[in-house]
Amino acid sequence: RHLGFQLINLVYQAEGNQLSWLMVIAIFNWLTLLVLFILLSLMVDVSKKELNEVKQMINLLAQGRKKK
């Protein structure tokens, strides 16, 4: 399912089920990447919503000018 987790698990098993500093660093880096991707996805969703709101405001302002 998750390629990064599977690779970390394979290395863990190859080292005789012992946690080394390299494993700790690999896990930390993997979790950091996961958090960054989630945050990036949330930022894109928010920016799309803000863009739609700005478009609606521009349309409302344009309609207000046409009425005058």
C-alpha cells in the first residue's frame, strides 16, 4: 500500500528487528514528507476556495456597476 512504509519495514527486518539511528531518521523523514504533502493539499484547497470567492466578488462588483 504505502511504498515508503514497506521499504522502511524491509530495512527494519533486514537489520534483525533492531532500531538504529538510520531507521529513526528514515521514519522521521517519511513522516515529515507525509505531513508536508497533507499541508500542501490543504493549502491548494483553501486557495481554490479563495479564488472562487474573489471571482464572485468581482462579478458582484461588475453587476453593481452595470445597474448604475
